[in-house]
Amino acid sequence: MSGDRPAWLDRLADLGLELPPVARPVAAYVPAVVHGDLVYVSGQLPVAGGQLRYRGHLGAGTAVEEGHAAARLCALNALAAACAVAPGGAAAIVGALRVEGFVQCAPDFHEQPAVINGASELYGALFPGTGHARAAVGCAALPLDAVVEVAVTFRLAPR
């Protein structure tokens, strides 16, 4: 193992996961931008292998467990986007600072926090002890009928 390999990559492998290729934007934006010691990642959808994996509305045919898995996939995609633009790549990422989760759901669905825990729990496992601020918001519609969209701000190691 190289001295530049961050411990969170080993924790990711221990979970049986690896960083995916950066998902292509579905509109006129870039996946992530660096500003100072932060990486702002655009909203990520639950895409794997170039395909949207989770569609529908929570509380109207889609289970909380599916939303949770979708949020975890979004979080993984956000991490890949951050690593792609971070000076120093994966080694520069030291934790998530803020997670914004959007849940496509029925009007009477109120378990958005449980859904977005899919993202928060992944970051908690990868970056133990760092914590992050978070929003979990219900909405009527998301791009491509995705069940969840997650945007993340990551912290970079001091340069």
C-alpha cells in the first residue's frame, strides 16, 4: 500500500465497494468543482454502469430500503466525482462536510431522514469521527424519475 493511499479507500474495499467512474451530467453543469479547501459536488443520481438503478416515489410503490440503497449509491457517485477533481485525487479527500438529500416521494411520506441515512452511514463508515451537516428534503419530482438525488460538499486536506 502506498503512503498516499487514504485509509478511507481501504474501508471502502472492506465494505465490498469501489469508486465508480464519474457519472455523466444530465444537463448543463459539471460533476464537481474545487474552491479553496472544499469540493462541491453536483447532485448525484443513483446511477451504476451508466444506468439509473432506482426510480419512483417513496411511499407510493418504492420501499424505504430501496431509497436507502439509492442514497448510498448517490453518495458513492459523489465521492467519485470529488476524487476526480481534487488536487491530489482520493488522498486529498478527508471527509464530507455537508450532505443534501432530495427524496422523490408521495405527499404523506415522512421518512426522508431514514432514506438519506444511506449516504450518511456510508460517509460515517469511511470517515469515522468527522461527522457532517445534512438536509433530507422530500420533493414531488427528480430528474429522470430518480428516487433520490444527493449533493455533497467535501473537505480537502490542507495543502
